[in-house]
Amino acid sequence: MSLEQNKALARRALALWSNGETESASEIFTPDYINHQPHATDDAHTIHGLETWKTFITEFRRTFPDLHDTIEDQIAEGDRVATRFTSAGTHKGEGMNLPPSGKKLRWSGIAIDRIANGRIAESWVNWDKLGMLEQLGAVSPRT
């Protein structure tokens, strides 16, 4: 795949968060997809497998049903795509060990995707979980 095709694939992956539609995930990710990212307030373990990944997206969207991601920058080289994004959503569902607050939140993140045979095989994602928890009042603001 060309670098532009790889970037388009990474954009499709990020769009799953905004639209909540996980049926097309098998077209975007390999069945044995691996995702390295903090996926709960008290757990930073790796997510293994496409079905586990789809469950994570579904659960996160229950917490933030109006979640929307905006791509700020995207760089591709070889089999990797780096995407800097901003996420925004309203905390309407229980999640992250916190009851719904109704607060509108914004946070930023960076995803690096590794492409293999036309699909994303592995991702490393880092997002401002501390900033999110500050906005929710779950931790004291940084000074």
C-alpha cells in the first residue's frame, strides 16, 4: 500500500470512535490486532484481538456517546502512520470507574499504527488521561 493509502486506513480506524460503527473493523484491523494503550483508569494493559478491541470501543462510546475525534496531523513512513488527534465528548455514561458527570471534555492523543497486508496489525496510543480525569474532577489539577 502507498503511504497515502496507509494514512487513509488510519483515518478510517480513528473514525470508528466517532461513529461507533464497529462492523467494518474487520476490514481495517487484522484478526489478531494488538493495541497498546491505557484503556481504563486503573489498567494500562495491552488489548489483544479484534473482538476485544471492538468491545472496548463500544464500552467507551457508552461513556461518551457523542465522542468525536478530529485529526490534527498525520505522518506516514514505511509501514507506520502517526496520527495526532483531539477527542471531545460528553461524559454521559458510567465509565473509567466514575459515575456520569454530564461534563463536556476535550483531550488530545497520538496513535502510531503499524500496517501489514493492507490492515492495521498493531497500534501504540497515548492520550491525555490525566487531563481527562482532571476535567472530571477525579484528580486534583496539575500545578
